[in-house]
Amino acid sequence: MSRILLKAIALGAVAGMIAGLFGVGGGVIVVPGLVLWLALAQREASGTSTATIVASSAAAMATFGVSGSVDWRAAGLILVGSVVGAWIGAWIAERVNERVLAVAFALILAIAGIRMVL
Amino acid sequence: MLEVVGLVVLGLVAGIVAAALGLGGGIVFVPVLVVIFGFDQHIAQGTSLAVIFPTAIIATLAHARMGNVRWRLAIPIGLAGIVGAVVGANVALQLNEDLLRRLFGFFLIMLAVRMVWHAWRINGRSEPTPDPS
């Protein structure tokens, strides 16, 4: 097996595990992995990562779904909002300093994280 | 009714953050569902995944149309991802609610530190870095 294929499999396995364990997409692992480890440009890394998340999120969702751990009604409502939100976000991204946005968001994440740990 | 509006607003905010910062929605959905809506950690995670899946399909179609998907990498990563995801999800379902919530909290704190570090590093540069491609 080629070295690249082995790297891809290792990256997918780790990202999938994080996705299943925490109920996230796993892009937080796949994107930096593709950029730093497999030398993809940022834009290609985002696109490729998104395609891999289709597979891993389907598998993780099915596992949670079988055990009755999905609130489908809530998921539908969130989805409606997020489609509109993605459109607004793309508009904002071109007008607001990303650094300010990133630091402000990180602060909120940290507060939520601390609340969940305590 | 209030909950219905709240969930749609959560989606709206997560969608904005995701599109503006290039992040997935999961790190927004799970903590908000747990801390504000009082969801069980497991249900919050399962529900988050049920939103991520259709969102990822739509985003992939858009990226693929622009030629941003390297399928020869995406396919092996995705297949290994399926195995990893089933293992990870089964581990999560075995853990008790308290422990899983705390682990998720640590995960969020680590992400927050990484985001600040990354933003600070970009800030320190005198000129924007060219695209590495």
C-alpha cells in the first residue's frame, strides 16, 4: 500500500473516532491533517474534508439512532435555521475581521467547555 | 413554541458561525443543546450528527462543483472514518452521561486554546501568507 493511502486511512480512523465520540463532524482533525500531513491547499482540504464527513457522520448518526439517542424533531428544526445561517455567515465573513470573530467565538467555547467540565 | 423558535435560532447562529469561521456546526450544537436546552449529552451528540449529515451532503455538492474535492483521498479517509465513527459512537454510548459531558468540555477548551493561538499567530505576521498551493 502506498504511503499516502496509509496516511489517509490513519487520518480517517482518528477523525472518525473523534466524530463518533463527541458527535461532531471531525473536520477539526481532517482539515489540518490534509493540509499539514498530505500537503493539500486549504480550499481543497475543506472540500475533501466535507466529503469524508458525509461518510463518518452517517455511520455515527446511525449508531446513535439505533440506540434511540437522536431527537429527530430537534435536528429538523436546527437544520432549517442552519441553512439560512450559512447564507448569512458567508455574507458576514467578507465584512468582519476574522481574527476578532475567532477570538470572540473561542472565548464562548472556553466558557461552555468549563461549564461542562464542572 | 418557545423551544421550536429556540432550536431554529440555534441552527441560525451555528450556520452563521460555521460559514463565517469555516467550522463545523457540531462544536456549537452539542454545548448549546446541553447547557441551554438541558439535553442529555448522548442525545445532544446524536442530534448534532443528524444535522451534520445532511449539511455535509449539501456542502460536498457545492465543493465538488467547484472542483475542491480530491476523491482519491476522500474515499479512503471516509471509509476508515466509518469504522472509526462506529467505534467512537459505541464508546460514547457506553460512557455515563457525566463523564462524556466532561470529556466533551475538555475537548472544547482545547479547541478554544487552539483557535486563540492560531488567531494570535496570524496576527503576528506582517503580511498575509500566500496560499500554499
